[in-house]
Amino acid sequence: MSHFLSSRRLRKAVAVLLLLPLAAPANTLPDLGDVAQADLPPSLERRIGESLWRDMRVRERSYINDPEINGYLNQLADRLVSKLPDSTQSFELFALRDPTLNAFAWPGGFIGVHTGLIVAAQSESELASVIAHEISHVTQRHIARLYSKRGEMSVIAIASLIIAALAARGNSQAAQAALVGGQAANIATQLAYTRDFEREADRIGIQMLDGAGFDTRGMAAFFERMQRSVRFYEANSPAYLRTHPLTTERIADAAARIQQTAYRQVPDSIDFLLVRAKLRAYDGDAREAMAEFESRLRDVQGNARVAARFGLAHAALRLRDFKRAQQELDGLRADGFASSMLDNLGGRISLDAGRPAEAVERFRDGLSRSARSRALLYGLIEALLADNRPDEALTVVNGEVSVTTQDPQLYQYQARTYALLGKRLAQHRAQAEAYVLNGQYQAAIEQLELAQRAADGDFYQQSAVDARLRELRERLAEQRRDGM
């Protein structure tokens, strides 16, 4: 990547973030209006975040579409947010397969967490401390509050700082390019301002941790590890520190606040341990992961041993050693351990081993105990389709779509099922809705145009397609006017 952003690229990035038109000449930035009067309302923050998140789900190969991992992160966030007074902000957490220790918050409540951070966290309280910190950036509206210091920073510098914060997720060159390309006037001022935000996020985060029953010293432990990383890496500091500056003053301030909270020893939840084990099983070489888990089994007991066997089973499944995976699963069940993640693992072993009928029973059995598990629901649908039972799969999918309308994965399954049943209009209509939820309006329109030409729909179905097509064409035209 170039060390500098062209005026055109920076202008486009600013327009995408601020939803502004792209009609300005190529060698200038658009007129963003009176800086002193501009504002970034919560509704616009949410719109920005949704746009970024949809784009990431579609284009970012490191995005992990795993309902168990993302579900755990959102449960952890819910536990923290529940202790915030009068909070109406909704959050969406997601994992990215990236070995660096990093997490980031986008406008509107979207928080990304690198798998490197989850795997490297030495306790659940340590992971919770980072997520609480990111939640605080959102609840305190730190991106919006960049607009309150108009006299200190130009709007281009502000926009560049937002872009830099997003770009620096794992690429320091991108962050530098955003800042340099935006002609940021005073980097020292920007960093000082960012440090103010960091101290505030630490303060709110510590309160959340304490209220939710976590060990607040998890934040101190994370700070200590970051300090050691700085000394070890010197110039090439961890990605987290490029957007979250760690100063002696900040560490001292957080330590003083932590000392005011009650000391508690908080055991890690089994879900935390299982998620870490699953991530490790699918990271790097599968045989090395198996060897690592086998080594752990010789040294650990209790929940740590459960997690090691769970990770070993997943590593074996990845290697298609179904016998070994089943052996570890049976051992966990014999020890009396029960979890929806274990039920999902059993279904996946059967499905990947080419026994879809058995997988159907396993997923259904798991759903009888964990009715809202997305992983088990998706597994059941895939198993029914693999067992050539599309009618049963359609019943399951349509029942869930009737109550969950914002899940693009369900519409993907619906489209696949209709295709197997030879229902072309319904197939293209379902695929269009999956595209809509991912913000791909042009692709959705193309699917509805195919649905219009299908000859297997009745008058009411065709009318519904026509109406939806008109709506999406209007929405796409509006999106283009907004410069998105």
C-alpha cells in the first residue's frame, strides 16, 4: 500500500463515512459545511456502522461467520452492558481471524475482536476488560465527540483521524497514510485528545467490569502485557497500541481506580475456554494444534481439561479423523459434560463423516435443550439438505424466517432449499433478501429481475416481487445520491 492516500481516495473514504455526495472535483475535498455547526447524531453513527459491518461481512476474508464464537462475544458484551444505567445502545460484536492483539469500535455499536486477542487472553476478565473499554468508546460517543473540538482540529483532520482509526486495525501504514493524506495539522493534539478518550473509556470500563462481576485487575494485567510488548517490539508496537495509546499517566490512573474496587477471584466460564480452544484448533497447522492439546491433557484438570479435549476433537475433525474426534466427544460426555457446543460438535462430526441422517438427529437433540442456538439451527438445516430432505429443511427455515428477519444466512438457506425444490421465483426472491441484508442492492435487484422472468409464480407472488423491485430500485438510487 502507498504511504499516502490520493485526494480522490481520501475524499471517497470521507464521503463513505459521513454519507456525503462525491460530486466535488477530483483534486479537492467536498465542502463539509460549517464545522462549528456540524454534528454526528446517533442515527447517523448507526448508519455508518451498519454500512461498514455489511461491507466487512461480504468482503473481509478474515471475518468469522461462526455463530458460536460471535454468540459468545455478544453474550459477554450483554453481561457488561446490563450494568450500564439507562443504556439503550445496541451492540454487535464479531470476530476476525487475525493473530494480532487488537479490538476496535465502530460508530453505532459495532465492535470487532481479533482472534489473537481471544486466544492470548490469560483470563476471561482480561478479555472482558478490552471489550468493556471498546463498549465505553461507543457509549461515550467518542467518534461523535471529535466534532466538539472544532476550534482545535480541521474537519479534514477529524475525518482523517476516523479513517486512521479504522485503517489501523492491522495495518500501521494505512493509518499513517490516512493521517498524512488528510494533512492532519497537529498530531500531538490528536494524540492528547485520544488519550483523554482512553482514560474515560478506562474509567467506564472498570465500572462495567466491577458491576458485571469480573476481576477489574484483568485490565491491569492487559496493560502490563502491552507494556512488555512495547519493550519487546520497540518501533513495531502491537496493533492495539496504534489506536489505543498507553501512557504512564493512563496506567497510573487506571491502577488507582482499580485499587478502589473489591478484589475477587473470578473463574473463567466454560464458554470462554471452549471458544479459545476452538479458535486454536483452526489456527495454523492442524497437526501442531493436536499435539499441543494432547500435551495439555497431560498437565491440566477440571474445565481446562474439558477445553483441551474439546479443542483436540475439533483439530481431529479438521483433519477428518472422525474416529478420534468421536472418541474425544464420547470421553467428554462420559465425564458428564454438557453444552450446546458439544451438541454442535457431535452433529458436525456426523455431517462431515457423510452420515447426514445421524447428524439430523444429533442437531435436533441439541436443539431440544438449546432451542435458540444458531449453530445447531444452521447445522440442522445443512444436515436436512445433505440428506435430501428439502421439504423438511424448508419448514425449519420458514419457521425461523417468520420470527428472525435480519439474518442473511437464513435467506441463503431458504434460496438453496427452494432451488432443490425447483421453485425458481421463490429461490431468486430469497437470494435477493440475503443480498439486501448485506447491503448489496444491485445484486438483489438482479435476483428479483430473474424472479420476474420465472414462470412458476402465481399472481400474488409476482406482485410481491414487482413491489419489492420498485422499492429496491428507489433505495439504490437514494444510496447513490448519498455517495455510498
